[in-house]
Amino acid sequence: MKTFKLAGALLGALILVGSLAGAALAHAAKHGTAAVRTVATIPTTLPGVNSTSCFWGQSYTEETRDIIWPDSHTDYPVSIDTLPAGGKIVLHGEFPHARFFSLTTSSTLGVIRGHLYDVDIKPDAGSTNPFLPGANRNATNRSYTVTVVDAPDPGPGLEAPNTLYGGVAGQAPGTGPMLIVERVYLPDAGRDFSGGVGDPTASYVAADGTVSSGSAACATLQTKAGASSLTDVNKLVFPLATYNALLASNPSPEAPAVDPTAWYKYFSPAWMEAPYLAGTPQASQIAALPTTGTGLGANPANGYVFAWLNRAFGPNHNDHNIAVLHAELPTTPATYAGEATMPTAPTQLRYWSMCNNEGATSGKTTGPCLADEQVPINAKRMFTIVVSLPQDRPSNATARCGVAWMNFGTTGDGYTKPLSTLLIMRNLSTTATPPFKSAVQNVASPSSIASTMGKYLPAVTYSDKAQFDKTGCTPSTR
């Protein structure tokens, strides 16, 4: 297994090991007594892995190709392949040093067909799966083997071990391409975006047992590799004509943002239309939006809620307002901080993040996301996040004062709303119905978001730099 290493100087500049020690004191007066907690400083510009393999190519990240709202702490090696009937792809790799890892198959438009989460993959003989409860995360021997087949997923309990299904019911094997995606979420400190292990190697095994690799395998599979091979699905699902119609449906200059902020669950791509329709004569159309489905490359391990913000809301009359988010942070592993073993008792989620983005017709992530370990919390696990332009950042919107900060950005929705930004909050769980009852995945209907998520759904208020500065700062006691 080849390990991809960045040049020492670049790696030293981008990877700030370390963790900003600080007390997460998210405004003690509002949330109670503060607790000491290590808050991670995570690099935001670490490049994706540029594999020399014809199977993977340049991995897809926010830096390499910013479409379909990538999480900025995540690496997505991608490959589009057509498996001849009876053939299979065999992937040999190493479990990454990271928070989460998965393999998925989908249509080339991102409609999921099959998935394998890290905890579902059995390691090779003599190796360790470092993602299992209580496992040694730094195990030296960490290899695995996964087989990709062009057959429909037979369903829970019926899948063969370490088998990734990429077929479609009713479609003959070998007649259509599949998109294979590896996801590596939040690599450990000091690791590149592959989690320090590079991409898995791929070989092709024909129906008669003949094995090929390298360019011969890619030729047989008609491989289209890397970020450039991805279809910009947003442009297909939300062409400008559709987007213009949505904008015309709501004449409010702040639309689709409203104050108080409205949160929506991402049930299906069509739900991105809901904020534009709300409060208009077309609002009745929201009830008809499908609450099942997939697409836009959604990670099946994730549940998402989203909301629009607008800098025009608040006390500042020159559009220099800030948004302040308050909520409780679910428990997650502390992998970036150097946790040596995976927790034995399950955490509420495997990964949590907040990202700001442009709108549906663009699909761009507009700035570094905040991963869970970057967010200060107080003794009650409550957090405060300030979203503002850099020049409007309050002096106390720092980890030392128990406040996380995000750049509001000036590109807006990527079209006609420069004062807006789209927040997307991710809840990642490897269980379809998480035991954590407040997880996004457990929101069963559009009307039950607040009642299901409770204190884990951020409350949003608008302020400005001057007002927020007055709340003060309680420095770290560590």
C-alpha cells in the first residue's frame, strides 16, 4: 500500500497539530459553568490525494472541485466503471487514520445503490479494523479487501461479507456504469486527506477468473477517474430556469432566508425548494415534496438539516449583521485530538459538522466547515457559533472565549443573493435509525424537526459586532 505524503514544508504549514487548548466557555452567563475542553485547530487547505492510479485519479474535495456541497474536512476518491457481466472489482486497502470511512456505489447522478461503512468491513487476516469499539486506532496492520459486484444489494442480513453491490434491480449486469466513491472524514492530525494510507488499489477479475490490474483493468472497465469525471448534478436538478422561477415566487429581498430562521430536513433534493415556497401563494406545494429518495451524492450515513441566513437581518442597517447559533453538541469520538482507541461505549454520533454554502444551482461550499472537535462547548455541552464577515468578527468570537467562528462569505447563493448563505448541518451515524433520538435521521416528518432534535437544533439570533463584543470573554483556565 502506497502512502501519499505531502512535502514536509507544505505539510508543516497546513497541519497544525495541535489542538488549541481552551475552555469551551460559550458565554457562561447564558449557558452555565464552563468546562475545560481541548478545541482542535484543523487545516482547511490540505489537498486531496492525487493518485497515480488510472482507477482513482485526483480525489474530489472542496479544493479540487467544489460542487455538490463537499464537507471541507472530507476526501472523496471517485471512479466511474462499467463492470462486464460476471466480473468483479477487488479493492485492497488500509483502513485510514480518520474519523469515518466508507465505500459507496451509486448511479453517475449520485443515486445510492450500495454502501459499506467502516465498521461493516472485516479486516484481512492478521489485521485490525481500527473503527470497531475499543479497537486500537493506531494499529500497524490495518488492511482490508472489498469486492465490488454489479448486482443489486439483497438487503440487510443477506449481503456477502465485504461485498459492495452496485447493480440495479431489473438492469442486466454489464449494461451500465456505476460511480464508486470512497469517503474519508476528518483525517487524524498530521495525516493527509487519505488518512495517511493512500487510495486502495483496484484489480479486475473476469468471469473466467482472469485477473488484470493497472491500465489493462481500467480499459476493460471503461474507467473515468477522479474529480473531473463527476457530473455537476446541481446544474441538472436545479437549472437556472427552475431557480429563476423559485426566486420569482418570493419577492422578499432576503428570501429564501427568514427571521426567525427556519430549518428544513434534506429528505430529497426537491426539499431545497421549500424555503423559496414558504410564505408564498405556492406554499401548498411544499406538502407534495417527496420525503423519501436520494441523489446529489448524499452520503447514506448522513442526515442533514439546512437553513438560510441573511446579513440584512439584525440591528446593523448596512448589512453587516452577524448570525449567532446556540445549541447542544452531540457527543462524538475525539479522533483528531489523538484518541488512541475507539470509544467502547457508543457516542451519540460518529461525526458532526456545520458548513456554509451557496445555493442549489451552484452547490459550492463557500468556506471551511466546522467539525465537532473545532467547536468549543461549556459544561452542558452547549456551543456558540458566530457567522460573520471577517471584518465583522467580534473580538470575543474565539475559541479562547468559548466561541467558534465561521466566515459568512460574500458570494451569497452564488447567483443574485449576495447577502445570503446556506447552512448545512451534518449528523453522521452508521445506524439507519440512530439510538441517539435527537439525530437528524430520526426526523420522520417536516413538522417534527424541532420536536425531534430539541436542544440539538441550533437557535439563530442576529446581532452585530458591537453588541456581541459587549458579552465579554471568560478566558481559558487551562
